[in-house]
Amino acid sequence: MGCMALRWGWGCCAPNPMLLLSLFLTAAPFGLLGEETHQVSLEVIPDELGSPQNLLHIRAVDANSTLHYVWSSLGPPAVLLVATNTPHSALSVNWSLLLSPEPDGGLVVLPKDSIQFSSALVFTRIQAFSRSGRPAQPPRLLHTADTCQLEVVLAGASPRGNRSLFGLEVATLTQGPDCPSMQEQHSIDDEYSPAVFQLNQLLWGSLPSGFMQWRPVAFSQKQGGRESALPCQASPLHFTLAYPLPQSPVVQAFFGSQNNFCTFNLTFGASTGPGYWDQRYLRWSMLLGMGPPPVDTLSPLVLGIMAVALGAPGLMLLAGGLVLLLRHKWHSEYQYIN
């Protein structure tokens, strides 16, 4: 598959921080009712002259820890994930270093000894446009207070041929000898994503760690539904040695220049059925977080169906037992007349 010039929703060549902010207003961590919540702040970090740049810092704080998500399109779109064991950790940005040819040390989370987990995702190749707003349609991924959501939209791009397929290459930084693991989870419940019974997740290792989670489905219409669902296939992860990746100044500023990356590809659609060509539209969502991944439980609808399905035979047995009991009682009270 060929690759078009990189174009991110807020522009790579001419940064627009207001569009950056609007894009990631929905990337803030979400809390579920009755679960642990975080105090969340979003900040577009200005440079030394006070001009806002393409650097968004999402900071989620609870009583004992802080989660830092740093999104940027300086270079290829990328996000840093940093978890600390203190509510007082802070991000420090040295813009002179960050914007220089050697950005090592341009981003620091202090105090350094509070860092429990750190990694990064780099979207190295993407034929795509982003937009703001959290989708109300499937796939409705389960959010917790430790996660953020990213939506990728390809809209209006001219395909190269009939029934063209599109893909997304993702690179993740690895600080060990192995790539992160990719797992599949299956469920009988498809209420939130009709006809999709699978959940994929990328895990960075033992806790404290991070994860990327998505359902293997994309949609070819804005109002996503079963009729516009496209399969999303993920390739195995492998170390990137065959070709150089686009360099992310943000990743290099935090981790330094000597890093190993693992990459995998996500391919959307198939040669048959609905596709991007229907309305020149493609939408895919993923969840990014730190700590244990959210676990889907059976939805109220499915629980209700199961209760009815399992309860109906029980009610029939109970009703049959009552009929037999009443018939036995009626026969026992009957008196023959001689």
C-alpha cells in the first residue's frame, strides 16, 4: 500500500493550536459513575515567547498519582504516556531544545524518580483527517478515569482506484527486548457494537503499564451501524529495522535519540461489501490508557434477555408443578358414592 503525504487534522506544516485543543477536548480521561475519578486539566503549552504551539498536555491527578498525556504534531503525530506515583509531578518543556535539530531533554516530567511507566505511540503513516467530538455511535468503547480516546477520520480523499483500501501504521516505543503483546478478547455481548464480538488490545507489559484498546471495526458512514461496518485487521508487531521511521521531536525530547520501536499496521475494509468508496468516509476509534485495561461486563439488555430466556423454562416448570399439585389435591378430596 502506498502512502500519501502525512496530513493531520490540525496541520503539520502550519500548526493551529485551537484546532489541536478542539480535537483533544474529547481525549481527556473520563470517569464512570461510582468509580475513581481524577482532576483533569488540558493545556496548550505556549513557547518562550508566549505563542501557543502544537503541544497539548492532559494531566489527570488523584490522591496518589498523576497521569500525563502529551499530544503533539511536531513531526509525525505522537502521544507520550507517563504515569507517576505522586499527585505533584509536573511537565517541563524546554522549547529551545524541543525545536532544535537535537531535541533530547526538551521534555521532562519531574521528579524523575516518581515515574512508574512511560512509553509513546507514533502515527507514522496515515491517508487521514481528524475532527473533534466524541462519537455517540458504535463502537462505544468503555471509558474509565485512566483513559483517553482518539478518533481517526478519513474524509473526502480521492481513492487511487476502484474499491481502494486504506491502512494506518502505528509505531510504539519499546524499552525492553520484546515488543508489546497483542491480545484478543471475545464476548457474547454486541449491544454497543452490533455484530462485533471481539476486542483487541495492545499491552506494554506488567503493571504499572499502559494499553491501547480497540474493536476490529471501522465505519464507512458518519452514522455508524451494522450496514456500514468494515473489518479492521491488525498485523503482528515487529521491530522496525527495514526502514527509518519519521522522527517525533516530542518522543526524542523525552526519551532521547537511541530508541527501539515496534510497528504494526491496521487495515480497514475488504474487497467486497461496504467500503470507503461508498461515501468517501472512514471512521475508526481507539482507547489509550495506563493501568489495567477496562473490562466489559454484560450489558443490561443482554442480562435482561438472559433472564427471560433462563427464567421462562423455570416459570413453565413451576406452573406445571402447581397444576399437578392442584390435580392431586382435587383427586384426594373426591369421594366415591356406593
